[in-house]
Amino acid sequence: MSGHSTYEPKTGFERWLDTRLPIIRFASDTIVSFPTPKNLNYWWTFGGILALMLGIQIVSGIILAMHYVPHVDHAFDSVQRIKRDVNFGWLIQGMHANGASMFFLAVYVHMFRNLYYGSYKAPREVLWILGCVIYLLMIGTAFFGYVLPWGQMSFHGAVVITNLIGAIPLVGPAITTWLWGGFAVDNPTLNRFFSLHYLLPFMIAGVVGLHIWALHVPGNNNPTGVNVSSPDDTVPFHPYYTVKDGFAISVFLILYATFVFYLPDALGDAANYIQANPLVTPAHIVPEWYLLPFYAILRAVPNKLMGVILMFGAIATLFVLPWLDTSKVRSMRYRPTIRLYFFLFALDCIILGFCGAHAPDDMVIPGVAGLQLGDANLNSFVWLSRIAALYYFVYFWVINPLMGLTETPLPVPQSISAPVLSHPATTPTGAVASPEKRG
Amino acid sequence: MADTVVGANPDPHVTGDDPDRRDFIHIAAGVAALGLVGGLAWPFIDQMNPAGDTLALASIEFDLSKVEPGQQVVVKWRGKPLFVRNRTPKEIQEAIQGDHADLRDPATDESRHKPGKANWLVLVGTCTHLGCVPTFGGGEYGGWFCPCHGSVYDTSGRIRKGPAPKNLEVPTYAFLSDTKVKIG
Ligand code: HEM
Ligand code: FES
């Protein structure tokens, strides 16, 4: 994709093809000889895991679509039939439903990795933004997918989320009716959501292509955050990272299989085993776990429009992060101060997730009457989510810009190899800089 | 087109900065293409709006004799729940008292029922926050309580507490007889 190619066609057929459609050259340059920093740790294996998960979702999804009926009278039953009667339907449906969770787990690890190692900074801003686009499309896909089984949570989740758009002044209600194709979430809505649920993963696949293209121009970042300065700093992708990624994928699949085979419903909501009933709302509406932090931000604000703005703002913020962070040092290894705020931020996201899962008036510490401040009980989840939502935005909009200007970073190594070679404990006599080049 | 050096361009059509016939054709073709795309965009957008048969199903009739005082019946109308509530004198009294409270979406109780039919309240049963179905009789005003994010409505269906911005909507309806209403 960039730089010069090291591929040499070996057989006659490869030579013939190379002058017509250089597809083997392309594959070789991308996943075989691609020069990759030699110090990547396991946090770098999640890209490969994500690609695999996208593939699994597409394959299992297309099979589900062969048995699924997108009609309000049949959708619920058809999914139950897939689970009970279709041969191996339980397996494929379980892979798909739990696959969505694993997909999000991987994407969150991947995103926090980028935050920590500053991988969104120049020259990787476009790469980062494409990643944010993929994340948005994933949220859309998962939302549409969750509506399809047409359980109580599917239905009322769809009602609540589509009503968010009604908060837009003037045109909001017209847009909501347009989205519904009626006066409420109903059959037309289910039909179009199925169509979009089928479409979006292929759009994701397209953006993933751009994402990898944008990765291969500057190349990978690495845990030190310093640029690759010589060929000694890199190893070819294959076999070094195909094997490392392969190992990580195997471990990840064990976790995934544990859910599919032993805890197939652990991440789902019991209310979704009840067929959708527009006349009764479940006592407690919650989205899937991976969207809880945003739901908490939405509910933190007493005003409908502001809640919606902040919720979308939380995602929009990610897009501008490359320009909010003023520090030239990429890796937080060398930024001890902001590192603390980063860990606090990670904790903050988990707290927001907890808040999203609880009713606003639930007590955070049960049994304690709580700090009554005027009308507000500070021992309630609304208040915890208010504080946590505030920190979410402060971290990006205040701490990130300020920290780059005020902090004193630790000395950054000269090159990727330097910290390894200069460390007395890790340099046994006779060690060479590039063991892979020997023999 | 910017090329004005005399003799530099042998093409006799390119004479200078003045728009000529070729520019005209380019612009006309561009406008026509844009018009076509724009004109086709609307059908492709509008197809998602409620279809003719969906609109045709939009009104229903309801027999009020099924609802005892102090009760509510939930009917499905346009895919949404509709509350038909037969209010007790006490509930009506509380609703009228509420007229003088500090209301978020000010409306008198009188404006929310048909003249002379103070006991009958017909409301769209979706919370004006994000569309959940509020539960009958809940909340400190004895009207409805929305379990989703805690909006509280009074016995007139007016928003009194919580995140919802508006009162429960009153649909267009009319009494066909003393015991029959037509909604929509
Ligand atoms: C980005 C990839 C995808 C994600 C994150 C995703 C996510 C989801 C989720 C969360 C559900 C609800 C499962 C449940 O709770 O029971 C679902 C259902 C479904 N998905 Fe996907 N999906 C993806 C790709 C696809 C594709 C490509 C298809 C192909 C048509 C597809 C077809 C279906 C069908 C038919 C259902 C309904 C059956 C069921 O509920 O299990 N999905 N999807
Ligand atoms: S939907 Fe009723 S309070 Fe949010």
C-alpha cells in the first residue's frame, strides 16, 4: 500500500498474475513482509481479534437471516425456533448474540490502548477518525440487531432510542415518524431495521479496509511511542505477529466459547424472553452492557435535549481528540501525570456503566440514608452519574489540552531498540540488536 | 478557459474568459444531473414515511361503558397505548387544584377534557420523555409514574416532576354518544 514492495513472484503463474492483478503482491505487502515495530505487546493483538469478530458476525448473521422472519407476528417465534429447532441454531445464534459482546469488548480494549499509547496523534489522526467511524457503525449495527428478536427489551429499547431524536427542536418529531414508518415502533420499523442491520456490517468492512490502508501509510505506533528510525526497529509481520496475534486470538476464543457454551444468556436480559408488548413497559429498561456508559450520561441530565446532546457529544468528542491533546509525547509511559488521570478515566467509564445499569434513584451505598443537599440525594445513581459524566468531559476537554502544556514528561528513548539495549539486566553478553537477522 | 495567450490554443472554441457555448452546455448538463439526483432523492427518502395503509388505520372507536370510575383501560391506537381513564370526583378535584401550581407545561384541567365530561380523560399513553408507558396511579400526584426515568404525571396527565418536557398528549377525539368515543 505504501513504501516499496519487497514481494518477488516466484512461480510463472505468480509472475503472470502480478502484471495483471497484483493481488498476491498486495497480500504479501500487507500481512507478510509488512515491517512492524518489534516491541509490540499484547495490547496490539486486538486489531486482529476485531477483524476475526467482524468475520464471525457476518457469517453467523447471514446464516441467521436464512431462518429469521422480520415481521412483528413472527420475529420473536422465529428466533426461538432458531434456538430450539433449527439444526445447530442454538450454536449459531449463541455465537452471534455473544459475538456482539465480544466484539465490543475487543473494540474497547483497542480504543483504550490507543488512548494510552497516544496512537491517535500525528500522523495517525485519519486512522483514529476512521476507527471512530467504525465504532459508530458498530453501535448502530448492534442497536438494530438487538431490536430483531422482538422481545420486550428489544421493543422498548427501540422506543426509547428512537424517541431521542424527537428531542431535536422543530424537525425532531417528523424525523421520528419517518424513522418509524408509522406512529410508533411497529412492523415497518422492524423491517427496515433488519435491512439496515444486514447492510451496516458490510459498510464496517469497507471502512476497515480504509482503516488498514491508513495504518499502512505511517505504520504501527508502538509502546514507546517513538517513530521507527531504522529497519533494526522492525520485524516482518509474518511470522512474528501472525503467531503472536494467533496466540492472542486463541486465548480470546476461549473466553468467547465460555460464554457461547456455558453462559449463553449471561450477558442478555431476561425481559427479552418475553415477546414485545407495546402496552406494557418493563419495570427497568437497560441497553446491552456495552452501551451503558452512554445511557448513564443521557440520564444524568434532567433536560431531554441536553441529555441527548451530551450523549452524542461523548462520542463526538472522540473524533476531535487528536486536536485536544497538546502533548507531543505519544506514549503515556513517559507522561506520569496524565497517566493517573487516564486510569481514573478508565475507572470513570466503568462507573458510568454501573450507573447506566441502575435505576436513577437507587442508592449507591445501600442502607445509608445519604447526603441530602436540598432536593438532591448525593447517595443516588443520578448523582454518581452526574459526577462521572462531568469527569468524562473534563478529561478530554480540560485535562488533555492543559496537561500537554504544563506537565514535564520523562525522557523519551532515542529509538525503539535503545531502552532494551541500554538496560543492563536485559542485555546478556553477546546479545545482538536484531536476533531475527541471524543465521 | 483561463488560457488567454493569443495563438497558444489552436482550439477555435476557446476564445477567452467569456462564457461560450461549451461552457453553457457544461453548466446545463451539470444542472440537469443535479436536478435529476435531487428529484430522485425525495422519493427515496419519502418511501420511509408512513405508507397509505398505515395512515388509513389511524382512527378507532371505543365503548366507554367498559371503564368503571377510578379505573383506566389501555387501548392500542396507531401502535401506541391510549389511556382511557374514568376519574373519581376526588381525582378531578386534585387536577383542578393543580391548575394553580407551578407547571412545566401550563394547561388547565378544563382544557384537557371535553366540556361537561370532566370524568373522562383520553390520553396518548407514551411518556413525553422517551416514550415508555407510564404506570396508572403511580407517583405522588396519583396520576401516572413513568418507570423508565422517573417522570411523574398528575391526575390531569400533566408533567409535574422528572425529565419529561410535556404533558401527556391529548389525541383528537370526539364523543359519538354518551358512551362512545371516536379517536383519531
Ligand atoms: C458488525 C457485525 C454485527 C453485530 C455487532 C451484530 C449484532 C447483533 C445483535 C446484538 C443481535 C441481537 C442478538 C440477541 O440479542 O439475540 C443480532 C441479531 C441478528 N443479526 Fe446481527 N450483528 C452483526 C452482523 C450481522 C450480519 C452481517 C447479519 C446478516 C444478515 C446479521 C443478522 C442478524 C439476525 C438475522 C439477527 C436476529 C436473530 C437473533 O436475534 O439472534 N447480523 N445481531
Ligand atoms: S421515558 Fe418516561 S421518564 Fe423517560
